[in-house]
Amino acid sequence: MRTKFTIVLLTGWFAVLFGLAFSPSTPLAQPRKWSWHGIYPTVLTPWRCDGRVDEDALRCQIEYQLRGGVHGVLVLGTLGEGDYATFEERASVIRTAVATVRQRVPVVVGLHTADIRDALHKAEQARTLGADALLVKYLGDPCPDAERVHQFYQQLSRADTLPIFYYHFPGQTGLYLSPLELARILSLPNVIGIKTSTLDLAETRTLISLTQGQGKVFLSGTALNLTQYLETGGQGAMCPEAVLLPCHTVAVYEAYLQGATTQARTWQRQLFVVAPLLRDSPTPVSLARSVVMFTQDRELSIPVREDTGQARLKATLNELGVCMSAAVKCPLPQLDTHDRLKVRLAVARIRLMSK
């Protein structure tokens, strides 16, 4: 009798434990599914006076961009000062972004390294804190070659931490891979797409052709060529224009998808009010618009170099009502008198657009 009671008791406990482990109230974690298409602002990282991440300003900025209808956010990218943020600062940015977004759109985190151990460490941090994907820029190798770069992405791919976007920015990295070499990286498991910070649509068209049928996502690094990029076969942009003008940038994208190409191009031309903020050298709006539209319509390549517009973009956001300091990490240049003039002119043009 005692044996029978013991068996019944053990069976009951097993049933309780099994029920707790597999009950509908505690579902097993499943990876979120995203299309990855659309407009992603390259979120700026605001800093407090004591040098720490200004989490309140970061929340306000992301909410401002989400209200504009963006389809995802990129944090700690090049404009997000991801090259310079410490591991602890990265954690603060990622944690704040994930908590603010609340799974409404994907959160992509930038990595800027050629050190695989560093990349794996930061990738695991991003995964643990709830990010959805990585934008990985191979940076810091003094003598990069295609094979070593491929091995780096292969190791990161095999770790299967988060989906990976390759960051193609030869103007900053000095890494000029051919379309065939890029296609080889894109063909790796877990590499879902590429951000192309170039103005070379012929190269992009070739790369899309080489990866046809693999379901890869192509995002431009600027919305200033958005309609041309979409026409080439791309699916959107990770871009600074959506930082300041999220609603307007999304409108260009959606108008194009709906077949309203003329309207999309008209709105795209208005985005050039942001162009002077993105370049250290003087860049008149009309000249930037004429050159970019002319060359991109004809798939002519324009060299794209690294510029340091972080402070100007922060100051402009602040003037538009998203309160934050214009301070940036060393060695980036702080806001100067010439920058302030650029900001005032850009804000005036943006407000005129909104009327």
C-alpha cells in the first residue's frame, strides 16, 4: 500500500513539474520574424554632461522616429558613434533602445571591428539585451584581404548569435571588395543582407544579380538615392535622413511602393535639405540635389567618404524639439560656429517644408 502511495505521489509531482515546464503560460522563446525591408534611422547616441549615455534623450529620439513610421532602428552605427562607445555604454544604448521599441520594429546594432573575439563578445551582448540583428563593419585591420574578411564573417555566421547585415562602407574602411567577393560573404548562413554606403548603383545591381534567389536584403546608406536604389532592386535604407525627417523619408519609400514614382521623387528631392549637415565641406542643397539625382538616374558612381556630421545632426534634432546635447565622443569634432550656421539654415528649411 505504501509503495502504491509513493508511486502515485511521484507521478503527481512529475505531472505538476511537466505542466509547469510546458504550460501555455510559459511559452518557449521563439526568434522574432521580420521582413527587414523599409526605412531605418541611424540613431544618434546622445551624451550627458558627465559623459554617460543620455538615456532620456535616446528614448525621446527613438519615439520621435517611431512616430514617423520607420520600419526599424539602427543603434551604434557610424553616426551613432558605435566605433567609440565602450562596452558598458553599448549596453546602455541597446537596453534603452530595446525597452523603448518594445518589439514594434527590429532593433539592429552596429559592430565595428576586425577582431573576431571582440565581435563575438559584442554580438552576444546584443543578443542577451534583446536586439534583433547586427550590422557588422570590418574595421581596424591594417592590411585586409578578401579571404581574411570572409573568414571573419564565416566565424561570426557560425556562432549563430543574431542575423547579420554586412556593412559595405569602403570610403571609411578602405576595404574595396568586388561584387563577387561581397556575394560570397552574403551567401553565408545567417547573413541576411547588406547596407551599401556607396553611391554605386551599378555595383549594387550586379550584387543583387549574383545573389538572386537567396532572399538577401539590400539597404542603401542614404535616402538621397532612394527611388533609384529601389528601382535597382533594393528594399529600403538605413539612413541619416530618417533621423531628422522620419515621416518624410518613409513617405518617399511608401509612395514608390504604391507606384506613385513621380510623387516619391518629388519628396526625395526635398530630403536634400539634410545634405549640408552630412558633409564637413560646404555643400549647397541645390548642388547636392543636382549632382546626386543626375548621377544616380544614370547609375554613375560617386565616391563616398567618411564625414563627421554627428554633432550637427544632434544640434538639429535639438532645435526640432528632441532635446539633447550636441556633444560627441573624442576624436569626433565638436560643434563649431560654422556648424551652427549649417544647423540654423537646415532647421529653417525643414520648418518651411512642414508648413
